[in-house]
Amino acid sequence: MEKDIGKIRKNDTTEVVVRVDDFGGRKGLTIREFVTSDRYTGFTKSGVRILASDFPKFKEMINSVTSEDLKEESSQISSKEDEELPDY
């Protein structure tokens, strides 16, 4: 049983796919990268699997993140832009 929950585009060739699946007889949530290119199309090894028994804790952790937590501070952005890179 596989049920795709959603996809987020990472770049031109890669998407992050979230799905509920049954692997080895154990249900869980899988978050993996899916690549579409000339050389290879399919899931990569990059990703994580959350067992159904651990999902309530994972959901609690995700739900504890606020928009404020993810907000970039303007001073951090400008300091990175003004940072001088060394000459090599």
C-alpha cells in the first residue's frame, strides 16, 4: 500500500516526495528524493522513514515549529551579502 501525500520541488531534476507506505510489513511515512534525468529516473537513497509507531512524536515535533522559527533575520541576510570572500 502506497499513498503519495505530496511533492516539493527541490531543483530542476529533483523533488522531495512524502508518502505513506508499507515496507517490510511495517507501515510508515517515507520522505525521499525523486530524480528525473537522462541518466536516472527514480528514488534516490536520500531520505528518511518514520515508522507508524513514531509518527505521533514526529507530528508533534513538526507542529511545534512556528513561522517565526523559520523567519530569517534581516541582519543575517545582509551580513552574508556583505561578507568578503578570500582570494585564492
